[in-house]
Amino acid sequence: MLMRQFYPGITLFKLAGALFVLVAHALLIPSMAGMELSPLASFLMLAGRIVVPCFYVVSGFLLYKGWSHSANPVAYVKRYIVRIAAFYAVFCLLFAFEFIVPALARGGIGISNLFLQAKIMFMAVFVNGPMIQLWFIPPLLFGAAAAYWMLNKLPVRKVLILTASAYVVIQLLSGSFLGMTAALPDTAPLHYMELGLTRYLGFGLTFVVMGALIAKYEERFLRLRIRRAIVLSIAFTITETVLLVSFADWTDAYKLTFGMIPNTALLFYGVLRVRSSTMTAHHRFIHLFSIVAFVGHIPFMRLNGLILGWGSSELDLWQQVLQTALTIAQCAALSVFIHRKRSAVTASSEGMASGKRATITGIKREKHPAAETRT
């Protein structure tokens, strides 16, 4: 097995992906909200949405590397899941105090209101996320647990069959085969069920397992005939897009297509091939900034809206640009603050440890003065 402790391309991808998500929420999505895109443009943009699947692949790849080199793989995966779940729970509690508690105070604690708020909380925790960008986490945890179980309990062939079957099912709900199920009633419960299955099976299971399998067979993956693979992927994506435009009406229900599988794999291949001394030298800070930008940009955007008096109104383009720049600067400032605090704590801990070692050495020399003479 090819073993490398650090992948600068993954650090770079996390940085670029976090910034892309931030800019998308602050600028791209609001500015495109009123635009009427053609079906061709919409399907092409759908085919290019490989940043989120690649995040899941990165997670599965690193998770496999972690558990495969751990003395206790089960404990490693449990710690991974518990750590992320605890972090996520904080935001779920904040959501409850911001929305659920006031709604209960206004509407009372009758059965109907309790049931309504319980449904809202369930959706916020398990499907939509307490913030728009955090829907990513529950499918990630599901995919992590499923990938570990499958790769340790099943032959690789069965893992591939089960994962591919799940992805085909998703194509009927929100992918290339969506037209076959268009006659189903468009009810809220069915819509949320389809959304949940898409996120847990289509994103979480499929792409976390893909990342774990790439990690397991990294050497073979990096020997891929990349030019041939790129040509085949482009041809497949073009063919699929033409068929969708010809036989399907565009709808926002489309989330995942078959073409995202090879496109995501090729993007990750490029990620693994990256070499960068800058990423290597500053990976701790870059990793921290990526997390702060991904998690913190929505709270900062809301704070900026309150400070500037913009509220929830639609923003002009200059306001969106200013919002984007302010949010990036705030995320950078918070990252610098956390990084310096961590460095100070680390330096203090190292200083205390060095002092203890010096004290112990001095005590030993006092007890055995002849040792100092010999040295």
C-alpha cells in the first residue's frame, strides 16, 4: 500500500472548496436567483457540481487512511463520528433556542404545536441542517459508519454492487432517471423523503465509500490512464446532458447524475497529484481557515446584515460583493485569532514540559553527583 502522511492537494481542495461555498452563498446564488437559465445551461451546471461529492470522497479517503493505520480501528471511527456529531449538536441546540423555543413560547405547548415543532426540529437535525451549509454533516456520519462496516464485513465486489444499486435508485428520485417517476404525487412528505434518501444514499454512502475504496487501492488509482479517462468522462457527460435536455424538463429536483461519478473521481485524482510546498508549510492554518469559512460564513453573513441594516431583503450586486469581502475577512481574522491562541497554548505546554524535564534532571544529578563528573 502506498503510504503518505500528508496530501497537500487535499489541503488545497479544502481551501478552494470552502471559499467556493462561501462565495456561492454570498454572491453567486443570490445574483443568479432572478436569472432564467436555459435547460442546457442548467444541466451543464448540474454536471459541474462536483465540489460537494468530492468533499465526501476526501472524507472517506482520510477516514480509511486513519482507521487502516490505527491500532484500534473501531475506536478510531467512533471518535471520528462522536467528535463531528458533538460539534454538529452545538449548532442544533442554537437552532432550537433561536426558532423552536420562541415558537413554543408564542404558540403554547399544545399537542399540535409540539408536534409541529418536533417535525421542524427533526428536519433541521437530520435533513436540512440547522444552517444551510450544515446539511452536509448527517449524511457524512452515515456514510462513514456504513463505509467502515461494509469494507470490513463484505467483499469489495458486494460493496460495489450495493453502493451502485443505491446510486441507481437515487437516479429515479433526483437524478438522470427522474423522468420515470415524474408521475408520483408532489407532496411534502414524499419530497422530504426523496431529499433525505438523495443526501444519505446518493451523497453520503456513495461518495464516502468511493473515497474509502480509492484509499484502499491508492496505488492502482494513481496509475490510471488519465488522458483516456478524461476523454471517456467528457464523452459520457456530454451524451448524458444531451439526452437529459432532449427528453426531460429541467427542474430543481435534479441533484445527482451518473456523470458525477467519473467527474468526481477525476477531480480527486487531480487533488492527489498536487504538490505544493506552501500547502505543506502552512497546512495547519489553511485547514483551520477552511473549517471556519465553511462553518462560519452563514453566521457572519447574518451578523453583517444586522449591522448594515440589510435584514433579509434582496441585495444589490455591490452589496453582495461587499458582503462576500467582509465575510472572507471576518473568517480570516477569526482563524488568525484561533491559530495564535492554539500556538500560545502549545508553546506554554512545551515550556512546562521542558521545565519539568530540567527539574527531573537536576534532581537526578543531585542524587548522583558522580554522574555529572563522568559526563
